[in-house]
Amino acid sequence: MGSDPFARSRGRLHTEHPPSDRGAPADLVTASGKLPKLRNTYSESLDCATMYHTEAMTRSHRQRECARDRYRALTDCFCPSGPKVRSISVSLTARLDRAVGLPAAYRSIDAALVGLLVAALAACYATGMAFPAVAAVALAGFGLEYAVSGVVTDGLFRGLELAEEAPLPFRRTVDELADDLGVATPAVVVDRESAGGVNVLGDGDRAALVASAPLVERLDEAALRAVVAHELAHLALGHLHRVPAREAVAHVVGLAACWLLVLRRLDPRLALLAGGAFLLVGVARSNGVNVLLYVVASGGAVVLVRALAARASRLEECHADDVAVAATSARDFCTGLYAVGGLGDADDAVAGGSPFAARRTRLERLVAEHPSIEARLARQGLTPDDVADGAPLERPADD
């Protein structure tokens, strides 16, 4: 039972074919001599294949890490303020962008702002405010914002009459880009008092593009063309007329919150005066005191509304970035964007105030209307180091 049933067969095989080369064919003897060499060659090939596979896996891992880093930077485009806020930002903006695209994303946020507006007015009516008063609150908020915006725009256009006309090559560049983007060519002027940046004023047939003299003189033609394309993209996409509407929603929601917290407990005439003062302070936020009164009187509601409006504005900036890149190139646009941000003009419409993430305060991270430059470069697959040499400026030092 314990014997090996195959022992006899193996013995017969060993007897018939003894382990000797005598009597074996010459080619078989030669092949058996080469067998160790073949084994070595196979082992070396296997080692090489293993090494290449390991390198490929390492390279794939690095690519995944780079993609993850770029994704994190992309989420900073919407809210660069830390892990907790980043997770909220992804759910509100980045995921919405991936699901429906940039235009539908910021329009969805605008729809949410309209919902907040309706809810605020309904809360006023439910807590005792008469319907005519509710309508007056809405009309006052929107009317005052649009009136002040119109007055400010008119004043700026009157000031442009004294500005220096742009050089002919620059005007030709603006004309070509406007034709490519399908918008009317705006008036083009150069501002020698501005530190840097490019701005578009007005909308439709009454529009003007204002570029700072340092930027026009120091930035190379391709990068300057890309920056101008970004601003003209806002005209082509109809972004500019949404700005006063979002501001007006913040005023009305803030006034409704002020009513719920304080005004409904006051005498009607005193409440009317206080409400009017709130709107004036909100529209004319020219100093820190006005801003503080505006925020405190609304119980912080205006901060939440402006933070939501800022998300829509950042999405619009990303949309204009993509249009500018399509009209020029990613490197040219990112070089121009980096240069504009380095000039540090608070009124610039391309990079925005405090454009670099490292310099932003917590409040700026919440309500800034422009994504950080680092995040905008990351969307195009570049970093500040990639474009710093092309910009006629030194990289800003981190604070």
C-alpha cells in the first residue's frame, strides 16, 4: 500500500535512457549544453520585465499623485480655505461643474440666490410686514443698487474722455479678438495712473476696455492678447450684467434679516429710517465702518449671500479663462494672468484683489470673486514656476 505505483515506470525509463550523452544525437548534446545559457537569458529577461513593470507602476502612481494634486488645486479654484471648506466647495461647485458644466453651474447658483430672495421676502410677510412694504423692500434694494451702479459707470466713462488713447497695435489686437468672440469692439484706452490690470466697463454697444500703461508696455504681445481675451470673454458670455443683480439680492436678504432681528420691534417710522440707512450703508461700502455695520445689522446674512454669489463669480472667471485659452493658448494666458496678479492692482478685473492664495485672509477666501492664481494655473495644467520666467515680474514672496 505504501509503495510508489510509478516506481517501476520510472525505473524502466531510467534503464532505457541512462543519464549519459553516449549514443545521443549530436544536435541534442549541443542543445543540452546551451540549456544553462538559455536559462540565464530567460532569467535576465524576466528580471528586466519585472524592473520595467515596477517602473511603470511607479510612474503610474506618480501620475495619480499629480492628478490628485491638480484636483485638489482645482477645488481650491472654488474655495481655497482648508480641508473642511474644500469638501463643502466640492459638493457645491466642483461637482456641479462636472455634472452640468460651467455655464449651467453658475446659473444654478443664481437660481439659488433667487430662491433665497423669495424666502427672505416671504419671511418678512409672514412676520407682519405688509405686502406693499415687502414689495417696497425688493424695489428699493434693486433700484438703489442699479441706480448707484449707473451713476458710477457714467462717472467712469466721463473720466475716460481724458484718458490716453491706446497704441494702434494694441487697438488692432482688441479689434481682432472682439471679432473672433463675436462682440462689438469696445473703446480702448490706456490708464497711466493704474498700477496694472485690464478692466471692461459697461456692456453691449457702450463698453470700454481700460488697460494699465505698465502692463501694455511690459507684457509681451501674446500674453497681453490672452489677458484681453479673458475680459472680452466676459462681454461675450454676458457676465457683467449679473453683478448688480447679485449685489441687490444681498441687500434685500440683509434687510430682511435686519427686519427679523431688530426692525419689526421698532416704531414703523423709525424702522423705515433704519431700513433706508441699512441700504445706503450696504450700497456705499466705502470703508471698514460701513462694512462692519452692514454685516452686524444683518446678523451675518449678507456674508452668506455674498459667499454664494462669489462662487458664481468664480465659476464665471473659470469660464472666461477657458474662452481666453481657446482663443490664444494656455501658457500665454497663464503668463499674462501671473503678470497681472504680480502688479497688484486691487481694482484689476482679471486677477482680482489679493489674487495669490498665500496672501488671502479667511474672509477673502470666503467672499473673493476670483479664484486664486495658483488654482487657475492648475486648471490649465501649469504652476507659477512654469510661467514666472515669462512674466516681466518676480514671483511674489509668500507672506
